Amino acid sequence: SHNIRGFTNQREFLNSRCESFPHMIQCIQEHWLPPPYKRKPGTNVLRTVHSDFESFANSAMKKAETEGIRRGRGFGGTGFIYPKYLGGNIKPLIKYNHERVSVMELSCTEYSIIILNAYMPFLDRSDLQNTVTKYEEILGFIDFVIQDTMDCDTRYIVLGDFNCNIFESGHPFANSLNSLMSSRNLINTYELKKDSSL
């Protein structure tokens, strides 16, 4: 998982990851790409990173693009870059359309894995209540996707840029994020890494 802070400057980095790890699914945040429109490039350029890889992504810029002339750099967006040979096992779940979350299903032999890739809001203490509300709305969307796809043969991976120190109990986002993990029996992989170092 990478927050790339703009696709243009990170194309070579993503290509090198594809070269070095040809079986890896890359989850990216902040690609800053608009939705493709007519012949204008957008999230579809992620398909050009490497000839052996495919992609799909959500743009955070749909509203900005439709409201007329956009000023300044791009912003937001999430997506996946994955090996083409996995194409028969990967299904983009495009019905779960959110500017900060991309969702796909990876079919394995014994079960399916729903992968949710999120880019959460940055902590803005000058507008704390609205920021916390937005954060909780996105967690609510993630919870909805889990509930809507849940069955005994499904596993879940939720990853991305959470903009939260989950180990800081006083962090404004920590309680909400921990609550989601607890209610859905999600395992914090940082805890696993910490335990393995003992």
C-alpha cells in the first residue's frame, strides 16, 4: 500500500514495484487523477504503468471536473494495480462507489477476499467536528461494504492511509477506527508485527 501523492511523479516508482514484485497487488492512495472523459486521460493512465499489469481506480475529482475549469493540482483518489494474469480472479466492485474508497474482490480456491483501499481525511484541528464526522462517514461506508458482502466464505482486508495514530488513545480518530476493527473482528497487522519482535 502506498500513498503516492500524485501519479505523475511516482510512475517510475510504481513501475519498479511491478518489475520487482510481479505477483503483487498494489493499493495506492492520492493518485490525484481525474475520471477519464472522452479523450482526456484520467484514472485510465494507471493501466500504462507496466505492460503486465492492469488497474482500476476511483477519482476524488469528479465533482471538480464537472464544475468547470479546475485550478491547482489534483487531489485524492484510490485504486489498485494488479498483475494481468490475476484478471480472472479479480472483480472490481464498482457498485461501491466512493471518492475515498476502492473495493475489489479476489477469488481464491477456498474463499473470496474483499479488499478495501481507503484514503482517510487528514486531521484538521481547526475544523475538528466536521473532520471527525467525515472520518466516521467513511468508516460507516467501509462497515456497510463488509455487511453487504458478508458470508461464511469471505475474508476482508482493509488498508490504506488512515491518517491516524491508532495507538494514541487521545487521537480524535482512534476510537472510531478501533471500534470498527473490534465490531468486525479485524486484526491490526501492526500488532502482529509488534508481537513477532518479542
